[in-house]
Amino acid sequence: MRRICEVAAEIINVWKKPYFGAVPYLQAMLCLVDKNDKYGLDSAESIVQYFLGNANTFRGEDARRLKLELKELIK
């Protein structure tokens, strides 16, 4: 399994115009390794969930694959 930061980096490369509400969570994910990490007072799990909640406009085959990978990483 990849680290959360690696998935976030790929999302940044694929999603050329991310929704503004997803950007802070995407940036925070660049600092996370796994589901046990924290970013400030927020858990990695909550950051990933907030990202997914704000990533509705991230669509397509890559988006489905990357969102699924994030969900698996926080299980």
C-alpha cells in the first residue's frame, strides 16, 4: 500500500483544477503517511474524509481509483 502523501501527490498531478473546498485537505494529505498520523489536531482519517466530501467534482477513472485507494488507507 502507498502512503497517503503519495496518493495526494498523484491526485494533484491528475486533478488539474481542484475544487477550492478540497484544496486545504489535499495539501494536508501531503504531510500524512498513514491513518495513524495527525495534521495539527486533526486525524488523518478525518482529513481524508473531509477531502472525499469535497471531491465530488473529481471524476473519471483515475478519480474513482484514487478515491477508493484513500478509503482503503483509512480503513
